[in-house]
Amino acid sequence: MTDPDISYEQARAELVEVVQKLESGGVPLAESMELWQRGEQLAAICQQWLDGAKAKVDAARAQSQAASPDSD
């Protein structure tokens, strides 16, 4: 993660702002490139949070299935 102290919600909100600025078209090229790079970082942070959450859910399901007898 490029910024480990940022929450999923913070990264997502900033990503929305970045996309809005880029879509407005009123940003100079150099700033657009910086915004695009920051957007890539933020998207990666969001993906890492989502991957981590999915791994926790998968682990909890596996543990739950191992603890309860099969109903079939």
C-alpha cells in the first residue's frame, strides 16, 4: 500500500475527486498526469482493502464450514 494510514473510505473519496477533476477537462496536462498517477495509487489502495476484506470473509466462511457438520 502506498499510503498505509489511509482508510478505504478516504481513498475512495479522494479517487472520486481525482476522477471528477480529470473529467472536467480544465486541468493542464502536467497536472492531469499527476492526478492520473495519484488516481492509480488510490485505486491500488482501494483494491488492497477489498482484497483484504475478501480474504477475511473467505477465512471466516472456511472456519465456519469446518466447525459445523455438513447438512447433506
